[in-house]
Amino acid sequence: MFLVGLTGGIASGKSSVLQIFQQLGCAVVDVDVIARHVIQPGYPAHQRIVEAFGTEVLLENGDINRKVLGDLIFKQPDQRQLLNAITHPEIRKEMIKETFKYFLQGHRYVILDIPLLFETRKLLKYMKRTIVVYCNRDTQLARLMKRNGLSLEDAEARVQAQLPLKDKVRMASHVLDNSGEWSNTRRQAILLHIQLERSLEYLPLRLGVLVGLAGIASLLYLLARCLLPSPP
Ligand SMILES: CC(C)(COP(=O)(O)OP(=O)(O)OC[C@H]1O[C@@H](n2cnc3c(N)ncnc32)[C@H](O)[C@@H]1O)[C@@H](O)C(=O)NCCC(=O)NCCS
Ligand SMILES: Nc1ncnc2c1ncn2[C@@H]1O[C@H](COP(=O)(O)OP(=O)(O)OP(=O)(O)O)[C@@H](O)[C@H]1O
């Protein structure tokens, strides 16, 4: 198995592209979904967020008020770092669990949608390939304002909380241009999936595991022969 990191800018179309890969039967991990999960009431990150940001970031039912917390962290880099320090370790633990599950199921590759892959860089070394979902800045802002009901100023603050998309494009091994029609993006994603499915990059890890298992089996066999009495 090998890992493919999918990233891009806010509202550039990562989740939409991830859905295509999922429909094609790929193993996918969505970090935004995990990020929502680990800050639910009862999870350690929830308590730490309340300790750090106060009860003002809570809704009446105890859930995190995403709008209030978002407005806070997208405009203040120090607050953003604080939230990242609380949430990212919890997110990474869940990602590892989900990825390992796919490994056991025998998938050739797993696509992980990691919005901040190039910003935090912690997981970059584990990615055999990286995909950036790109769209031009005006389209990005327009889609973000429409989807989240944001003003231009708030949308720009969110875009600026991340590395410029053009820089991410330069660092990627594959780029999917999602500036145009949806059908066009879909075509690009399908072609990339075919390419990834044909890749032999899954073999080293699979062979490594097989060799390891064979080694353990041989050891157990030798041990059994030494310990068990030999037949008369
Ligand atoms: C601040 C929160 C509550 C805002 O929630 P909201 O529903 O408005 O946004 P959502 O979670 O859907 O995220 C949308 C996008 O915002 C961007 N984004 C989210 N968090 C961050 C961050 N800390 N820094 C930069 N960009 C971010 C990503 O592109 C993400 O895909 C939420 O994003 C959050 O808990 N963020 C911290 C966890 C995190 O870093 N997530 C990003 C993936 S590691
Ligand atoms: N090719 C497209 N044409 C028109 N609208 C699109 C296209 N691609 C995505 N969108 C719309 O743009 C918005 C952002 O897309 P999406 O949620 O997939 O982005 P994202 O990168 O996952 O966002 P985030 O960073 O916030 O998680 C959505 O409302 C989606 O429906």
C-alpha cells in the first residue's frame, strides 16, 4: 500500500474530488470529517478548547460553535496555532487508525484529504504522491463566499490563513484543475485514479510484510522444534 496526500486551498474542491475517488472504490480518509469528530463533547480536545478559548465558543447544547471559533482563528494567527496544537495530535491518531484499517483490507493506495499537508509538513514524508486541487483565486473566493455565506473580507481572511495555492501547485506531484466545469475535473480525477491503480508502488510494503510474516513463522517453527520433545 502507498499513501497519496490530497490537498489544496480552502474551498478549492478537495472534498468534491475526494468523493469521486470514493465513488471509484478507493480507500479515502477525510481529515475535515475527523477534525469535526475529535472536538465533539466528551473528547479530550473539546475540553481543552473550552479551557483555551472559554465558554463563548460553545453552543447551548455544548457543541463547539464553529462559526465563532472560525471567526476567531482565521483572523488571529496565534489563536490558530493554539487550536492547531490542541486538535492536530488528536486528528493524527484517528488518521493512523483509519489508514491502518485500509492497509489490513489490502488496498493498493489510500487517499488522505489533508487541507494543511504543506503547511504543517508533519505528514508529508509519508506521502508517496501528492495531489493539489487547484482553482483560480477569484473562483475560490466566489465558491467560499457562496458556500459559507461569508463577506469578501472574511473569505479573504480564510484564504490567507493558508499557504498560497500557487505555491502548493509547485510542490505537488499531480495537479487537478477545478477552475472550470465539474465534468472536466471528474475526467482528470478518473485518469489519475487509473494511473495510481497501475502503479507498482504498493509492492515494497506488501512484500516487506510478507517477508516479515514468513520470518515470524520460521522462528515459531524452529522454537516449536526446540521446545517440543522429538518423537521416539
Ligand atoms: C475552525 C473550525 C471550527 C471552523 O469550522 P468550519 O466548519 O467553518 O470549517 P471546516 O472545519 O469545514 O474547515 C474548512 C476548511 O478550512 C480550512 N481550515 C480549517 N482549519 C484550519 C486551520 N487551523 N488553519 C488553516 N486552515 C484551516 C481547511 O481548508 C478546511 O478544509 C474548524 O475548521 C476546526 O476545528 N479547525 C481546526 C482543525 C484543523 O486544523 N482542521 C484542518 C484540517 S487539519
Ligand atoms: N467545478 C465546480 N464547479 C462549481 N462548483 C464547485 C466545483 N467544485 C466545487 N464546487 C463547489 O465549491 C464549494 C467548495 O468545494 P469543496 O467543499 O469540495 O471544497 P473543499 O476544498 O473541500 O473546501 P474546504 O477547504 O472548506 O473543506 C462547494 O460548495 C462545491 O459544491
